[in-house]
Amino acid sequence: MKEKKLEQVLEEALSAYIEGGRTVEDILREHAAYHGRLEPLLSTAIGTYEEFQARHPSTAAQQRGLARFLADARARASLRSLARKAG
């Protein structure tokens, strides 16, 4: 049987963590042959993922921001239109 590349194992491990809800301990146990090389990469990748998730606004917050942006853009467009008509 052909041995998997570390990149493939890391990709599977991240998918198992993010999409499958698996724990890091379970993933490392499942890929015991890669434990020493996989653990620091997986820890870094998960830390980056979780930091991004913590800073990424929710869908509702994104929608509120977009609505405010569009309202401001419409107001500016209206002001420009009025200024052109007055000038």
C-alpha cells in the first residue's frame, strides 16, 4: 500500500477537525505514524483557523454592514444628483 504524503494527511486532518468535529487527540491517534510531523502543522493550522473564525463577522453583521454601506451610497448619490441640478 502506498504511503500518504504529509500534505494529504494534513488536509484530511484539517477536514476532520473543521467539518467532522473531531478532536486533535483523535486525529493524531488516527495518524500515529505522522504524529511528530503532523502535530505542529495541525496545531498551527487550527490556531490560524480559530483566530480567523473569531475575527470573522457573522452573516448578520455582514448583512447589517452591507445595508449601511448601500444606504450611505444611495444618500451620496442623491446629494450629487441634487448638486448637479442646483449647479
